[in-house]
Amino acid sequence: MLGILLGCIAIALLLATIIARIELHWWWIRSFEFPRLQIASLALITGVLTAIFVEPGPWLWSAFLAAGITLIIQCYYILPWTRLWPVQVQSAESNDPNKTITLLIANVLTPNRQSQPLIDMIKQHKPDIVLTLESDQWWQGQLDPALAEQWPNSVKIPLDNLYGMHLYSHLELTDTSVEWLIQDDIPSIHTRVTLANGESIRFYALHPRPPAPSESEKSLWRDAELLLVGKKIHEDPQPTLVAGDLNDVAWSRTTRLFCRIGGMLDPRQGRGLYSTFHAKYPMLRWPLDHIFVTEHFTLVGMQRLNYFGSDHFPILATLCYRPSRKDEHETPEADAEERSEASETIQEGKTEQQET
């Protein structure tokens, strides 16, 4: 009986793994891309229990085979975000404040009213840029007086639809615009940041709508927004940072395609998952908050910060602008077929109406 149960569990995990590889935008298909670590862990546990408790026979080999294939496939996706993999963004050789930029990204959760712990973290770490997501008028009222003196440059989009965002910067911002790239209720911030040494870099802040029953029946609009930004970066190559809650995991097909389209690097590769969501449920946690960079940057340091009442942990990263070291990076690049696919997804996202 136990052999049948473990065999069925192993087969179900394999089916979940296979479903995640289907190239469709439906939310219930894309949702299987998120819990890869959890599925891999369950497959490993299932395999171990099978070896210990199940007598030799068809169910033992069925469970072993299904669990083994699941574990191999899931590890293929997960391993680049562990210390077993080479780093994608090289480590900085120095921490020259004239060439570095520190970002703090925090999805505050609109109903959350614990602003002081976040403000205390900001003042403790003193980042150059603070980006808050899901911040409404109440959050603006809390952040403005606390940050105005040290972070006087700002972009404020207070919304009560869970897609408000606020950008506070110690560094000068220029050529700033608020764009509604795919959907008219989902903003993004596009700006240039002037570093202490006078160099100017491009910065995108994003928070696309997730594929979920209460949000969107497809990932199409999220995917289109990410790929549109990737396409903009490819068409006008220059030092660029992309940050925000992308409502997608680092290893998803869409995020990896975005990186190839835009030539973007993930500083977490070879260093760890830095899972930021869900802050309250350790067993259901994956990396949703991201900072991507072009080859012009090296990494000084990165860390996940403490819980402050939101369903997301904040993430902090310090990057060094070192274009002289760009040849040390292996920049991902899309082929012609992938660029065509991205263009089709962007066009579909712009024309197809969302039903939920």
C-alpha cells in the first residue's frame, strides 16, 4: 500500500514538472514554474522513503524512476542559483563609493501598516536608491517625511490597486518618465541615475501583474512587459539596471528569455536564491524580487533583509560600475527565433484584452 502511495506521489511530481515545460501562457501552467525547489525536495524525500520502506517490485521502480527524473529536471533549473554554480556577475575588487550604487527594493504589501521597521532599515543601510512596490497614498505619507532629507529625488505613483510604486534617490535622477507599457493600470518607472563620479546609468523599475486566478488568467501581459523592456535595452545598449517585483521566478522561461533578449545578468547566479516571497511561509518561498544588470557592473554585496510586516522581504544590493571589466562576463544573447518569439508575445500583450 505504501509503495502505491509513494509511486503515485512520484508520478504526480513528475507530471507537475512536465506541465511547467508547456509553452502556454495560462496561469495554472505557469504556476508550476514557481515551486521547483519544493517539488525537487518532495521528489528526493519520496525517493528516500521508497528505498527504505518499499519492497522490490513494479511500484518501487516506478517511484524511483519518476522521482529521479523529477529531481534531475528540477536541479537543472535550480542549480544555477546555488553556490555550486559559477557566478554570472563577477565580484567587485574594490568598494569605491564614487562608482558604486546601492539599491533597496521592498514590496510593502498595501494593507501592511508597519512602516517604521522599513524606515529603520533604510536609515540603517543608507542605500542610494529606495524602491517600494504596492505603496499607496498612506505609504507615501509615511515615507516622504522620513526620507525627504537624505533621499530628496523621487518619483511617486501612489495607487490603491496594489501596483503603486515610489522611488527615492540620494543620487540625481534625469530623463525620468512613468510608462504604462502594456496595461493602463500597471506603471513602470524609467529614469537615468547619475553616480557620484558623474557617470549616468539607466534604471527601470517594474512590477507587472502576476498570472493568478484573482489577477490575470494568463501570464501574457507580465511576459510582454518584461520582454518589451528587454527589447528596449537590446535596441539601445548602455549601462542598465532593472529592479522590482517581477512576479516571476529567476529560473522561469520568461525571465531567462528576458535576460537573453536584453543581455541582462543576474547577480544571484552562483550565490544563492535570495527568496523574498512568501515572508510568512518558509516552505512556500521563492525569488520574486529581482535586480538585473548589464555587463558593465560587478557585485559588491547582496542580502535579503528582515521581515517588516509585508509578505515580501526587502532585498539590498550594492553594485560597482566597472565597464572596464565587462569582458569578464558571459553575457546571455538571444537567437533570431527567440527575438521573433519575444516580438510576438509583446504584440499579443498589447492587443489581447485581459478578462480578470
